[in-house]
Amino acid sequence: MGFENIIYAKVGVGIAKVTLNRPEAINAYTLLMLGEMAEAFAQAKADSEVRTVILTGAGRGFCAGADLRTTSTMDFENALRTYYRPMIEGITGMGKPVIAMVNGVAAGAGMSTTLACDFRVAATNTRFVTAFSKIGLVPDAGMSYHLPRLIGIARAQEMISLNRDVSGEEAVSIGLATKVVAPEELEKATLEMAHSLANTTTLAFGITRQMLHSALQMTLDEALAQEEKNQAIAGASEDFKEGVAAFMEKRAPNFKGK
């Protein structure tokens, strides 16, 4: 499937890469781009050969957020529900690891998108910027959900209210990013993580992701019950049998996500 505003490509065994491709606008979102992103994530989810997805931006930045030139007559509620929500849910519902390779600035809804990913690899020149309060808006694209869960309510309130930039180094120190590297090492470090994740069991990963997010709203009793139910599912999987066999035979497992 061809895309106009993004690039979808296989970049290694088990790895798909989605690149936001409007570098002249620092990859600012248009409704077309958001629709294409949702399609690309659905394609990656349906492809059994894809086990990990990398999301990044072309050029000097990850994403500047919404293209403000297109928002003057926008129906915000409809746009968020019809375009932003499917894109974010395409990431969170992937069931496979999604890594944001954050080059340069990630602002507004662009930052929100990185938060929806499972991992964020940043460069030392990366800047995470909430941006919304600067133009009189409130957080969207899932920022109000993901940001306080990653860094706590107090820090999230500070970032959003003061519109304070957070560097790649600080992002790692407060739990916003997974790893920070020099700009020239960003792609290599991200691919190394992607290869490691592609060799794990995507079935257990998807279940674990859902469990961790659900458990935040659960009592201990409910979390234990969830573990019992999901461990029964994992324990009946082909991946579990393969994992045990590989351990006994002292070899690397060959997981299938089944």
C-alpha cells in the first residue's frame, strides 16, 4: 500500500519502520497523515512477520504536533475522535512492541504519540515539549492519560502548565524516555533494541502490556485474578512450550507469537 505522508518499510527480520515524512513541516500532523499512520499500524499488526515496530520522523525532528495552518476551521472534537484516536489506539492496541525513535523535537500531539509507544529512545538533542498551553489548548492524543502514568501527576502538571522543554537526558532521568544516546547513535541503538524485542514472545508481551495498564485501576485481589487468568493463556501457548524446550536444550528460543 502506498502512502503520501509516511513511509512504511521492513528494515530487518521481524521489524517494520513507520517514518513520518513531511520534513519540511517538521512532520506536523495533517488528517491525511494521521489516517495513513492508523493504516500502517493496522498493517503491521496483521503481518505475522512483523514482531516489532519503530516509529520515527524524517529530517530534523520527530513531529511538531498538529499543523496549525490546518486548524483554523477544524472541528476539534470530531478530528480527535475520527483521526487522532484511531492512530493512538493503533499503537496501544498493536500487541507488539512499538519503539519511538525520537529525533529532535517531539511537540504537542507529536509528543503524545511517543508516550503511547512502549519505549522511547531519545537523542541528546531531543526535546519533549507539551506545547498545548502555549496556544490555549489542553492536552490531547492521550497525553493526559500517558504522561502522569510515566512521570507522575506533579511533573506532568509542570510540563503541561509551564510548557517546559525536557531534554533527552532529563527524559531518561524522570522516566519519560527509555534510553538516550548521541544523535549519530540513535538509529543503531533503536535497531539493537528492536532486534532484541523481535526475538521475544509477542504473545506474552501483548498480554503483559494489557495487564500492567489494567492493574493501575485494580485492587491487589483483582490483579492477582488477572495474573491467574492470563498465565493460563500463556502457559497453554506454543511459545511457552518452545521457551521451555529452548531452556532445556540450551539454545535460543524461536518464538512464533502463538
